[in-house]
Amino acid sequence: MPRPKTFQHFRDVQEELGRSGAAIFRDANGVESLVIDSPYSIHYIHSYAEDSPFFLALAEGKLLGSRCTNPSCGFVYATPRGHCMVCGRPTEWKELPRKGRVHSWTTCQFGSEAFLKETPYNLAMIEFEGAGSLLLVRLKDCVQSDLYVGMPVEARFASDPKYSITDVWFVPSK
Amino acid sequence: MVSGGVTKFAKAHPAMDFRLMVKKAYDQAMAEVPNLTKDRITGTRVSYFSDHFSRQLKAASMVQDYLGLNPKGSVRIEWGGATGGECFQAAYEAVASGRMDVCLAAGYETMSRVATWKGNEFIALASDTNFDFPLGGFYTGYYALMVVRHMYEYLRLTKFAHVKDEREAQRLAIAEGQRIMSWVSVKNHINATHNPYAQYPKRLTVQDVLDSEMISYPLTREQICTMSDGAATAILCTESVAKELTDRPIRITGVGTGTDTMRLADRPFGSVPLYPHEKPKDYEHLPYPGVHSFRAGRSAGLEACRMAGITNPLRELDFIELHDAYASSEIQTYEDLGLCKYGEGYDFTLSGAPFLKNIDYGLDVPRAGQMPVNPSGGLIACGHPVGATGLMQAVFAFWQLQGRIKQHFGDPTLQLRNPRRGAIHSHAGTGSAVTVSILERGF
């Protein structure tokens, strides 16, 4: 059997792995290492569990937060949680307004591997009237130079839901 | 602490797996204390962040057996980006509790085993996978969100309060913030030119940093640490054993930790926990921590300082090695650690206080040397092999306090004059966990 090809640059090793699945890396001291391609793929059976109603509501064009059931607390979470962080009591679902304001924002030129094809994309944390916490979303139909803290925005929902947080996004309010 | 070791951090060490990297850092530490034989090591604490990177579960067991330390006790420590700092404190606790006489803390990460953007995915899996990850899976994006708000609170509402047009005022604030963040990048990269263990030593200018590739607005490439391979070790023991092993022991006088919510969206808008030199009036109208500051960092700093008897960190510490995964988080951390008040981090940077006195940065730094921060070069320039990083800081701080920077770096430039007390600071995802440890000369 022939030996795998030898490379001095690790980047070339990575390219070779994509082609033939094996390569030898020789470092500056002449030390050789055999490097192989080692793929890994998993399908998780992921349950949204107590967060399920939020994702089901997105598919119906509704944005659900949660409100603490303790009358003396009543904290409203824009990103829902099953139990209150302040007093520990259970929360109940509460529909959020479709309009909010940008609390902070960024435009990403990169992302992790699965999202590189979507770049550039905007992220924004949204504040809602009557809620004590925020919601992280994508901000669409606008570019970096349009964005600012305090910008009024409103929700849009996917017509073909994927049952992901990306089923909701925000756009500048007209 | 009686000894430490660290491998040179690099983009990739394909000729070494994690066991060999740790072995090298271990041998280096053991060589410094010839009276310490392996049989006197009571046990170990071993840290690495992600099982995904090595695709080898229970890898810490393989470190333990490669070092020949079976059947001694060991446990793996993982706490996101603060993994190394937590490992250091776990070893401290093992000794301080009386359970061990000598404890080895060893940490590593081999991040080169996947492509950079896959690596970013593995890191972002340490964010909420229901609500945060599916939006981009990108930690740099999260830190950018935080610093945009930080610039809004502390530049837009102060320095640029006079600008009437809201959007123009915010643009000016961000431009000013970017310029000041670049100072941090320049400082850490230039410091690292005197540290042979650093991954990216280079002489940069503020303009170089601003001109480098935009990653997540307003953070550019040179303001962000990179993926690394590397390992580091620290040997901790009781005071009586320490005196047998070295004439320059370093005492750990304070440890602190803090946490915050995993999701940025859940961070409260409450009030600031205060250092003794601060007053409630200082922060009357500041919603805290929001997404602009690291409450976990403040909590960790307060606990560590209280334990070490420090009331004013700026006056009572001689240097800090802190977790500058982003230039932005270094500035935010100045405030968390009480080196200046919240809102003063940008001016503190421009004052030059965190710079070294004897290095020419090409910048006007009148207060240089007041509180050297990341004299080693920090994560931005040294690299960030997660499980090793907090221990790397411990090793550099240890050599600094021993007065042995020249011996280990082959260059005396980064040796501070007679430092007696320093702090190390390790930080996990968006500030969801932070550790601070205080080290003092014990001789």
C-alpha cells in the first residue's frame, strides 16, 4: 500500500483529508504524524419539554413569554421560563406584544459552520413594554448602518415553521 | 503553589496528542522542584472544556494514566471558558481542606482537530441550544451584543450625551469604543513579543487592529482570541511541604467565583454589588448587570478580595492576568474587578494604567505601570486552549511573583519590579461563570 502524501502546512493536510482521507504532517523538526479524516454525525431526539408551547405558538404567529404566578412577584419573562428566577414559583404563559425596541444589536460576518451560508446576519436583543427580561432574535430587512439602540421593531413569523427560534424574526417598524 | 509548566500554545500541535502535551507541561513543572518525587503527589485535578474537540470521553483518565499517577485520586473539571481557573481552585480546595498534601492541576485543549468554524460551533453549544444557538451559534456575536450596549451606556450616554441626533451619537460612541478596544489589542500583542510561549506575538498599531477583518460588529479579528492547542500545569501543596520544595513558594490568599444566567436575555436590571471604596450613589441610575457587564466577575472579585483582605484592588494588587477572550471583555473586566468604577473602563484604558512602563507601544500612556494587565499578552496574543488557559495565567503569575520571568522567557522585559501580589481571572461564556484567585509572594 502507498503511504499517504506528506505536507508541511497543516492547512494542506486539512485539504488532503477532504480528498483522500489520510495525510502525513511533517513539522519543522521533521517529526511526522499520521492524520486521518474522522467524520461524526448524530441525530438527537431533542425534546423542547416545558418550552414546547413557545415553539408551537411561533408556528401560529404568536410570541409567548411567561409570567410568575405569585401575585406579589408577577415578573414577566420575554424569554419564557417554567419557573420564576426571582421567587421560584411556577410561571404561566403570557402573549407578548408584537412590537418592541432594540436593546442591543450586532451584525455577524461569520457564524459557526452551519450558519456561514447565512452571513452577514443581524442579531438583536429585544425589549418589550411590560416585560422584565429580553429576547434574542435575528433582525431582517435592514443592514448594519440602519441599526441603533432604541430602534422600534416588530415580529414576523415563518409561514412554513421549522419549530425553531428562527421561526420568529424582527424587522424595522414602519 | 510551588511550580508550574506550560507548552507553547499553537494553532495546531499535530505531533502531540493531549496526553503528550500535558506530560510536557508536567515534566517542566516537576523539573523545577527536584525534591518532589511522583510518590509524594497525593492526587490530581484535570481540566478540559469540550469532549467534542478530542472526541474522546473521559480523556482526563488518560492524562492521569499517561503521567503514571494511577491509582491516585483524580477528577475532571469543566466549567466552560473558566475551566482552567476552576481547576486551579479545585486543586486549591483539595489542599486547603486537608484532603491532599500535594495536588497537581493539569489542563489542556486540542482545538485544531476540527476546522475553525466547526470549533466555533462546539463553543457555541455552551449557549442555550433552544433559544440562542440556532440564531448563528456564534460567541463573538454574543460578546458584540454585550459591548454595543456597554458603549451605549458608557460612551453614548456620557461622552456623547451632547450629540442631539440619536443615531449619529451612537455611531460616534461605537467608533470611539472601537478605537479604545484597539489599544487593548495593541498592548497585549506587543507584550507577547517578549513571551516565547505566546501564539501570536506581534507589533500592531491601533490602525492595524481597526483595519483587520470585521468578525461581528464592532469586533475585528485582532480584538478576538483564536483557537489553540496547548497544556498547562500547576503544583499546589501545603505550606510545610512547600518549604521543603522551593525557596520561592507563592501563597494563594484569596479565591472567588461567581455565576450568571446562561442566556444574556435573562440577566436582571438590578443594583451593583459594591467594593468598599464605592458608594450606592455612584450607580444610582445604572441598570445592572443587564447585558453590558459581568456580574459573575464582580461577584468573584469581591469574594476573592474579601478573603485576601483587599479593600481597593487598584492600590493593593501589583498586576492582573485576566481573561481577554475579547478586547471588549478586558475593558468590561477592569470595571468588574473594581480597578475603576463602572463607566470608567474606556478612560482607564486611555490613561495607560494597564500598560507596562518599560515598553514602547507607540501610544501616549501617562499612567503606564500603575496596574499592568495581561503582562504576558493575555488570551488575545498567547492563545486560548480553553482547559489550559486559566492554568497558563497561574503559571505566568507564579513566575512573575517568583521574579523568574527572565529565566523562563529568556527576556527580562515583562518582569515587573518586585511584585508582591497578583490576581488571575478566568471567565466562561458571556460571563456565565468567573473565577478570581489571588496569589502572593510567600518568601
